[in-house]
Amino acid sequence: MLEKLNEIEKKYEQTDLALQDPGIVTNPSEMQRLGKQRAELEPIVTLTRQYKKALNDYSEAESLLGDPDLKELAQADYDRLKAEIPEIEEKLKLMLIPKDPNDEKSVIIEIRPAAGGDEAGLFAAELYRMYTRYAERRRWKVDVIEFEETGIGGIDRVVFNIDAKGAYSQLKHESGVHRVQRVPATESQGRIHTSTVTVAVLPEAEEVEVNIKTEDIELSTFCSSSAGGQHMQKNETAIRIIHKPTGIVVTCQDERSQQQNKLKAMAVLRARIYQFEQEKAAAERSGLRKGQVGSGDRSEKIRTYHYRDGRITDHRINMTTYNMATFLDGDIQEMIDALVTDEQAKKLAESQEQEVA
């Protein structure tokens, strides 16, 4: 581990020197890249230096235990550092885990009802509210891109952007099939129905990350309803974009300006192409392709919301909580933290297995 830490420290020092190079200072894009790199390396380098000092102090304290005049003071330092060093090592191990390059990105979330008809649409609306309330709790900006209602208070489809650094690291585990078990308002005999909703969380892609050629897209306009689908506009402000190479179709009609709708639609298109390319690369590496949300079948669930018991269970980590009302009001951080911790534990285990191999 110390060898890896020394390499990181050396890279940090080289980056620091490069930022002072007159040739680099006049290159804004390179300055931005190196500045970002330095900021990413700084926390682990700071902890590495703290770790090295602790090891050195521990060695000195151990050597002084035989000195009658300094033994008492040395013993106190020795005991403190003996407990402190393993704690620092655990933190460093977690920091050495390869990071998801998308973790710091903003996100685009798409929610659709899957199995269950109108009931699925109603639950899709509740999940949409849950994520927007969560964003409010975090003081994150939410921007609706596309919103299609079912007419009875449900949602047929909603696409929205959460613009916040690190949003993807927190919300990426929400991708998948969410299953709800409850008695629908339309059920006269009190029978519990099972419905599903699919959630896709995409990292927002920058223009430099996804190069979309003009000749590869087909753009059309149409008359849209206003935000929330309240009334029809007479002007063709809504945008539909088809990406010919992948067949991806994006529409946006939330804004009153055609240009604003185009900008939003292009942001969604970049995110979907970016996700498409990532899945394609992963498929080539693993020999199989696994979609983010599956087919939406009731059996393909990542989480179940059981209303009668007030129970929410995440099946990936076998975590159950009984705070249905507050959970659906956006109080989901405890579940998110558990999923992030599980991801880190798995990555750490994989890293250690690779070292042994």
C-alpha cells in the first residue's frame, strides 16, 4: 500500500510543479485539467503524509520505551499511535479504491411506469416527488425536461435533471425496478396489487465527452403543452431529436422557447449516448449486456415498497426500514449511505483479491 501511496504523492508533486509552469499557465484547458487533478489527489496525499508521520512517531516512541526518564511519555504516544495507525490505514484503503469517473457528475433521471397500469403511473408520480424532495433537502437544483401525465394524477413519463456536483455518486444505485405492493384507490374489495416502475439514473455528459455530429441527428418540432401539460401552445416549440446511429429518441416540451427545449433535449441525448457507449464497452469486456432497468417485470425488483406494513426493503443489501411516509418524502439518505458503503466494501474486496492474485 505504501508503494501506491508514494506514487500518488509523486504524481501530486509533479502536478503542483506543472501548475507553476509558464507554458501551462497560458493554457486554460490544461490549467483546468491539472487543477482538477490536483484537487482530486490532495485529500489522499494529506492523509498519506499524516500516515507517514504517525509511522515515524510510532517508531520513535517504541525506541524510547527502554529509557527510564522518557518511558511514561513514550508509552502514552506508543499506545495512542498503535490505535491511530490502523484507523488511518482503513481510510487510505477506501481512498485507494478505483473511483467511478462519473461520481462527481450531475444526473438526468427518467421515471416510467412498467407493470400495473394506472396504479404504476400513480406510484411513478410518488417516486418523482420522492427524488425532488430529496434534492430539496440537499439544496440541489431540479430542472424538468419532459413531463407526461396520465390524467388521473399519475405520470406516464418524466425526465428531469438534478444539477449538483456528486449527485450521481448518491443516486446511481436508484436505477432499476421499484416494486410497490398496496391496495389501489380503485380497488373495491381491498386486494393488494403489485405494480412496478422503472428508474434510470444517467450521469450528465459534457459536450467534450460525447461528440454528436450534425449529420447524425434528425430534428423536428411540434406544438407542445406547457410545463406540466396544462394547455396546448400554438407555436411549434417542442423538440424531437433522433440519433440515427443508435436509434435514441429524445423529446422536450417543458420550456416555452424552442431553443431552450433544444438545449435540454441535447443534454439528455448526450447522457443517453454516453450511457450507451459505457454499456457497450462493459458488454465487450464481460461478454454480456445488462440494461440498467431491465424489462420492468415484477420479479426484476431492486426495492419493494409494502404499504400495509409500512415497509421498504432494498433487495440488493437486504436492508429494511419502516418509515414509509418520511421515506417517500425524500428521507432516503440512510438507504443511499448503506448502498454506497456496500459498493465500497465490494470494490475493496475485489482490490484485495487482485493484490493476492
